[in-house]
Amino acid sequence: MARKAGSDGEKTEAAIREAAAALIARYGYEAVSMRRLGTEVGVQAAALYRYFPTKEDLLFSLMNEHMEGLLAAWQAARPASGAPVARLTAFVKNHIAFHIARRHSTHVSNMELRSLSPEKLTAILKLRSAYEKELRAILREGAESGAFVIDDIGLTAMALIQMITGVIVWFRPDERLSVAGVTATYLGMTMRLVGATMQVESQHVHAHAELRA
């Protein structure tokens, strides 16, 4: 029988996912046993296998959920039309907001690819490739229209992804910058990286205004 929404089973599974992401992000996949995870959640280790047959299945589920969520978030945020600068701005804003809100799962997704079997790794890499393809398309259109000055689309896309994902390594809310402030600053850096010099000045104005607020 299928579980009803909000059932104890679904709540337990959500708790397992949350605890697993936090533990793996902090200690690494190899150091987190199912017994340790069960203790964290407050259930017997054997109960975990009702939801995830193996530890790797749990890791894969976390990564798959993260990437599918990221793709869905971008589909919802992506402008139906507009200039490359506007589309790149929307991409960066969505990417930063998504990852800041999911710090633990981002760490797991970035650091534990090595822990997946070849078949599961291929599935995650396909999702990552589909997401990065969206960014490359924006950069390519911008370069072809003259809005951007880019020598290598692929390398620039990789550099941008690394830069805007790296926000989670150091950023903490309620410190020197707000989410809006750090996003404005990273947008300025993004526009400089792609050679959209006219947009840099506007992003600086917004960033400085946020810092003074």
C-alpha cells in the first residue's frame, strides 16, 4: 500500500535524508556508517534498509534529488525570452540561491562522486551535463550576438559553475553580506568574466548599495 502524504514513513525517510546529508557533508561518505546514521535519526540501523537497500543507494538518492531539484528550479526561473545578459543573470541568481539553501546536499554532490559505482555515476553526470548545457547555451548565444567576449565557451562555463557554487564554502547569512549582497557581487564578477563590461557598472552599484544597507 502506498504511503499517504505526511505519513510516519515519509517523515522518517525525510529525516534519514536530512541526517545523511549533514553527516556525509561533515565527515565524508566512508566515515558515516548506517549504524551511525540510525543513531542520529533515532531508529535501528536495520530500519534504514526499508528505505534504502544499500548505503550507496542512499548516497545516489541524495545526489539525484539534488540535481533534479536544481534542474527543476532553473526551469521555473528561466526567462522565456530575453537578452543573454538577462538570462545569465537569472541563471546566476537561481544557482546561488538554490545552493545556499542546500549547503549540505551541495557538499555531498560535489565531494562524493568518487563514491558512486560507474552506473550510478553516469546517471548523475548526465544530469550535471544537462544543467551545464543550459549555461553553455546562454554563453554561446551571448558570444555570437556580441554581448559577451568569450574565447572558450566550455572552460568559461566550468569556471562560472565552480565560482558560483563555491559561495557555500565561505558564505554565512547575517554576517558581512546578505544573500542579495553576495549575489550582486558575484554577478559583477560573472559579467567581467564573460566580457559584458557595460553590465559590470550596474552590478557594482547594486552590490555597494547592499553593503551600505
